[in-house]
Amino acid sequence: MISVETVADLRQQVAQWRGAGQSIALVPTMGNLHQGHLELMRRAQGLADRVIASIFVNPMQFGEGEDLDAYPRTLLDDADKLSSIGVDLLFSPPEQEVYSKPLSEQTIVQVPGLSDLLCGESRPGHFTGVTTVVCKLFNMVQPDTAVFGKKDYQQLMLIRQMCEDLCIPVKIEGLPTVREVDGLARSSRNGYLSDAERSIAPLLYQTLQETARAVVTEDRGGNYAGLEAQAKERLAAGGFRPDYYTIRRAADLQMPGSREKRLVILAAAYLGKSRLIDNLEITLD
Ligand code: PAF
């Protein structure tokens, strides 16, 4: 696997592959790679001739008190994992390479509306940081395709919207969430859970499944407030501190109408200090 840290080296290698007529897929990450990330890489390998993984812990998407410094940085171990599955290139730029100016002086990319809902409401500025860095990575790599996980459902929608609005010619692939055997969505944040919290954590996905069953079997005419409240109570009783739990229209994350066919249940809840998110898509007949 080739490993580069500068945009100049990255572009030189990309130009070589482009010259040979090869297509390129990018998988952006913040490192601390787990099975979920490796699934994204494997999928990318099926979509393009060359796969580039980026590892960059993006300071712009961390809010005050979100402890950017404590975010696990495991570059050597991550590089081994990427190399073992045949990723072609690892791009791991230092902060100066991505942000040459103080963050407050950077041009930003902001998707209005969608950035302010749900996780955006709880983490102001977070999604501006995400779309800014993803736009920069797209400009640096200029991939044909980029692959993201559906666990970060709102993030995936924002990136799609950004590409559409800014005419960015990158095809966005969203992949199903990779789960542990007990249903917990794979996430770098799971590493922060104590043993006791880890044993409680699967309740989040179980609750999503239970809500989905109720949505499918009972006709509520689009009024899901009761189900959402029940689910929050269940999570709180189990040891979580729910942030939001909501059933939305899958197309745009707005409140669903009474005849909506494609829905998504989205949840964020604290377990100790960790904030876990998960979601479940539902299609009604
Ligand atoms: O999902 C992530 O790991 C990050 O938000 C991303 C897309 C790599 C941008 O920093």
C-alpha cells in the first residue's frame, strides 16, 4: 500500500492511475478503523480500480467540550488493516495540509436546513465541519465514487445534498450499517464504553427494531409521537440518556405525512459519556 501525507504526492499518484485509465474510489475516515470501515473499503474495491482511504481527525467537526484531543489515533494499526485487505493508498494528511489557516478563517461548506436538524441541533457546527472537510477531500482526491456508512444517516444525506448543490461529480454510495452479533452498530465510539455500558448498548438497536415492528403492524396515520415517547422511556429505563428519538421521512428527514411509505427511525442517546447514534429504515407496503 502506498502511504502519502501531502496533497502534492496524492495528486501525483492519482494522475498516474488516471493516465492508465483507472477509476478511483475514496473512503474518508477519521481512523481507529473497525470492521465497519473495512466493509466500506471492500465495497469500494468492487466499485473502482483503485481505492484510496483517508484518515484525518477533522478538528472542524468537533464542538467545544467534545474532546478532539482524546479521539483515538491509531495510525500504524489502521495502516496495517488497510494494507492487509489490499487498499491501494492511504492519505493521512497532517492538520496543516488540510487547514493552512486558522479554522475561523477557512472557507466553509454548509448545507442549509438539513445541517441544523437532529445531530445538527445537538452538535451545532458539526455538520459544517463534516461537509467542509469532505468537500476538501473530494477536491484533493477527485474520486469517481466515495463510500460512506448508513450508520451516519444524516451525514450521508448531507453529503449527497452537497454534491448535488455544488455540482460535485462524485457518485456517493451508502452502505448498510455493520453490526456486532448483539446488534450494536460498529463505531469507534464503542471503544469508550465500560463493560457495564457495553452490555446495555444493544438496547438501542433493539428499541429501534421494536418501534419499526409497531410502525409496520399498526396504522397510526403518520402520528408517531406515542411510539417515540415509549421508546425514549424504554431507553431511559435501560440506562441511556436519550438525546433524540424520532421517526422521519427517509427522503429529507422532515416529519412524515400520513401516507409516507419510506421512513427512517433515528436515535441518539448517551450511555455514560458516549453518545451513540443508530437508525433503521422502514418501507411500508
Ligand atoms: O464519518 C466520519 O468518520 C467523518 O465524519 C468523515 C466523513 C470522515 C469526515 O471527517
